[in-house]
Amino acid sequence: MEKLMRINSKSGLSRAAVVLSVVLPFFALARVFAQAPAAPPPGAPATGATAEAERVIVTGSNIPTAEEVGPNPVTNLNRDYIEKTGAISVEQLLKDQPINNSNSIPVANNGTSQGGPVGFTSVALRGLDPGASLVLLDGRRVTRVLGGTFVDINTIPMSAVESIEILKSGASAVYGADAVAGVVNIKLWKDFRGVQVSEYYGNTIPKDAGAYKADVLFGVGDDKISITGDIFYFHHNDTFNGDYANSRTPPFLSSNASPWNLNVSKAVAAAAGGTAVPGTSLLEFAGAPSGTNGLAPANTYLYNGSRIRGPAPAPLPGFNFNLFSSSYPEQERWGGYAAFSDKICGDELQIFGDFYYADVKQHDELAPIATGSFNTKGQPTLAIPPQTDLGGVAPPNTPRFAGQPEGAGAGEVQTNTPPDAFNPFNPFNQIIAGGTRARIFDFGNRLIDTENEAYLATVGVRGDKVFGTNWGYEGAFRYSQIYT
């Protein structure tokens, strides 16, 4: 059985990666002897003609006996499978694979990642971070995103993909620490023949979440020369959480499995003659005098500001971000890909190369910017309650609320303030709790626009059956760069 080995360089730069790979089967002769069949015992019937050995290509190993240690858990997604899935992008195809997990960065979630990579998409295998999953293009490395440890698969043209191999076990012995979780090898077309024009459009009703994709794949050549090219365009409209009823309002009161996101308080349950749900609070948004179980005159209630913007680990939002945040950003991609090969001296000497360019633009939005908190450091939290008929002092043992001075114990009294004592612009008969912030809608939403440009060029030589033997070689130079 003939053996062909590929050794990929481990060098790479964050912005630009230069990869040089050389292949020399030093152990080919040993492999031939190791795989030679044992001589038949004396007297055994003669066997028929020996079948021709099948070529086996091991990607990502420079150990010629690696496949004999045990079966490699490799998943091969060929072109037929890719077309049957209906996926319109590499990210959409890989995110549905069981080996990929929630640690990956999908398009839908990375656009509003403040302080982190924006506009990128990654793969994460076996429950580890994206930096532990190595992404190769035709068995060679490509540059990682600026400030990140992963490859942006948004820049890889889906229409030019011939197949994808997923190694579902660690390969750090060959590639290093960035392949602890596994390897994803994306293979692009090299010997396509003919012309293939494809166009796709999909949308949802009644809201607009349309996606449009068009590409032209073409190739010419013969047994000596091969040229393959691809031109692609992709656009996806943005979608907001407020566009749909089930995501328009966050579950303010929810801690159960109710489809209505409703959690009944103890007071409501007691008033209805029922039994309160274990673990629920007395009241969600207000504090009543102790011992009343929530059944008390309305003018004795104190507004509990912490229930609107409470502390970690599970604060309740005081602002409905879902009305202004997107669930899927607007994205536009376009670019081209080309590959060539020429057998100068038959199988013994062949030159090859490829090039692709991709431009990825992404638009996302966040809620309008907010003012700073009205709190003053080291001072009592500001609270202007509506009730002033209690002589300025709240009932004893009243549950804590936003107006309690800092450091006050649970048994200390809380001082109420007349509605216009500190804020003459408060004409409302309701409490204004400390920590309140305002959203400035006059300037609209905050906009996040990202553009990534990726370049890749490869040139190399390879040969097979050198001087009539089973020896082969391959060497290549790759330049890869991404601008953000």
C-alpha cells in the first residue's frame, strides 16, 4: 500500500501567516516491508493476481503508522452532503454538527460582543474554547483574527468548498496546543469542470429576515492543466428581538417553566386562597410591612428598586433591551477564489497555487446610550417616595428598599423624603429610586459596523512516482492576512 504523508508547518502570525510545508516519505520503504503479506504456508493453494494497492492519504500526521494505532474519528462532509443540508454558509453548516458546541461564536451572538471580537465566527469542538480547535484550509494554516486565537470562517467562501474533514480527537502532538480539541480541514475545489451558477433566496413571514446568495463556480482543464474559479455574494437582513412576540419582552418574573413567563408572588397566592410556590419572594416589586403577608393598605408599600435592577447573579432588567437589540446582525459578503495546477513533467513535477479574497461587512445595533447613575459615592441612595403622610418616617421593620442609607441595618428606620425635596422636577406621585438612569433616544441606537478583509495566496510544487519509484514530495508557500 502506498503511503503519502503531509507535514504542515506550525508557524503562524496573528495578522499575517506564512506557512511552508514540505513532504518527504522517509519511512516509505519501511512501510512497504511492514505491509508485505506473509508467505503462504507450504502446500497452500496459490492465490490469484494481487490487487492493486489503494492510495491512502493521511492528513495531519507525520507518523507513517499512525492509522494502525486505532481508528481516527474523522467526519467527512462531502459536497453531496453539503448540498443536501441546504446550508448557505460555512458557519451554518458547522454549527449543526454534534461535535461543535455552544462555546463557538456564531453570527447571531458576536455582533454585540463589547470588549471582544466583533464580526467574527469561530468553531469550538468538544466543549473547549475556539482557541483549542484548529481550522486548516487545504491542510494548511491560515491567519487568525486580530486579537483572537481562532480563524474567522465567515471569510471562507461556501460555494468554493468541495468537502470538510473534522478530526474529532486531539492532534496537539502534530499541530500544537491550538489543536487540543480537534482539527477542521476545509478543502476547496481544485479540479472543477464546467460552469455552475447557483442562486438562493429565503425569508420569513411576516417579518423580514431575508437571505440572498449568488455564486458562479467554473473550471477548465485537461490531464495536464487545471484552472478553477469562483465568484460569490451573500447578504442577510438583520432581525430584532422586538419583531416577534415571544422575544419582545424579557421574562421579568420568570423562574419557572411556565410558557407565559409568570411567577406568582406569595401575596397573590394567599389572597386567592392557594399555596405559594416554594422559594418565591413575598413581593417582586414592592416591600410591605412585616407580618402582613403582602395584604396591607397601598399607602404603606415601599417601592423596592433592587427588584428592577438587582444585584448579581440574576438581576432583573429595568429596561427592555429586547425592543432595541438585534437577534441577528445584517451581514454582507463578497469575493472570489481561483486555483491552478500544471504538470510540467508529468506526475514527477507539478506546480500549483490558489488565491482568494473575501470582504465581510456586518452591521449591528444596541439600545440607546444611557446616562450615568444618579447615585453619589459615599452618600445615602437617593429615593423620593410618593407617601408623605407618615411624618417622614417609615413603619418599623419595613423591608429594605432603594432609599435606605448605605450601611444601615435591617432594624434601622428609613427616612422618607417629600416628593420635591431633592428633585423639583418630579411631578409624579411615585418613587424615584436611586440608581435610575435614562436612555437618550434622541440620538437613536448605538451602531456597530465591522468590516473584515481576508487575503490568501499559495504557491508550491509537488511530485509523485519520482524516477519510477513510490517516492513523492510536496512543498508550498502560503501568505494569509486579515484586516479589520
